[in-house]
Amino acid sequence: GQQVMQIPQYQHVQEGEDFTTYCNSSTTLSNIQWYKQRPGGHPVFLIQLVKSGEVKKQKRLTFQFGEAKKNSSLHITATQTTDVGTYFCADQGAQKLVFGQGTRLTINP
Amino acid sequence: DAGVIQSPRHEVTEMGQEVTLRCKPISGHDYLFWYRQTMMRGLELLIYFNNNVPIDDSGMPEDRFSAKMPNASFSTLKIQPSEPRDSAVYFCASSRTSGNQPQHFGDGTRLSIL
């Protein structure tokens, strides 16, 4: 079945540094959704990417969908302690989401 | 509007006991999903329903697991008998339609089987 690989598994940064997580697939992705899960919390929807090459921004967060629709990335500029959590990408195909393993972000204040 | 409501929030029980997890989706959402999250396996889809009908249960681990959705506002996930390896956080999520719609997750049930 469809597999979505996400890297890195963990990332620790100093507050103010940038952060990027990558989502890859060997097959074409349908639509990519990104979720954030705070420690002890539940996944919360951030954004959806549909079109090849699409770029969307939410304040300090930039989301990209690859031209071939086989990869996606989330970049956070100048991290803040509120960005702590696990970021998941998920491919929405065949009526269900296939989640990547997530990237756990920790931040040194 | 109320979000997805799950109960209980925490459950600790001994192996062999029956466990029932409950979920109330967001009103008007016609898709409901049950997930299991562990450190080892991440977030796994167990089963999902469309208009109260189970569509895909290929993620259900084994016959000890069963799920029902008797009406549009209620679903249960049952484990009988429970085993220690079932310990995990179980999430319920709902969405308005499939395709291009975000899923809204409940707070989850943290299940510990001793």
C-alpha cells in the first residue's frame, strides 16, 4: 500500500533557528495534509496542498508540494517555543489518510 | 461548536477484560475514523465509517477488535479480550466529506492494559 516517509524523525533546535521536515513517497501523492500534535494532545489540521508545485504560507510556516507530487515540506522560520510538537504529513487517497511517522520538534529556549 | 468527543480519557484495566471506547463525531460530519497511536507504529488507521457504514476495516489488528456506529452521533471501538500490547492512545476523528477535507480529532483515550 501507499507509504509516506517523513524525515527527520526528531529535530532539536535553539529558539530562533529554522526547522524543516520532509515528506516523501515513491508513488504520486494525491493531496497532502499537514497536522501538528502538541505533547499530550491530538493532531490538529494545519493545511492542505493539492496542486503540483503549490506553496502556501501561514505566518512563519511555509508548506510546499513538489512538482512531481512525490514530496512535500514544511519549513518554520525563526522557531518559537510554541512550535514544539510533532508534525505529520498525510496523503489523502482513496478516502483515507495515510500518515507519515511524524517529525518531533523540540526547542531549547 | 463542540468538537469530537471521546470517552473515557484514560482507561486502565487488566488483561482479559473487555474495553469499550466511545466517540461522538462533530454534527454534520459523515465520515468517522478510528486511529491507534503508539511510539513504535505511529498513527495507524483502524477503521472508518461513511454514513454509519463501515467502509474499510483492513487496519483492525485482529478479531479481538470490533467497531460499530449505530447512528450518526455515536461510535464504539471494543476490544475483547484486551492484551497488554493493546496499550496505546486511541483517537477518533470525523470529517465532513472524503477528499479535500480536514479530519478533526478528539482528545483521545489513553488505554493501559496491565
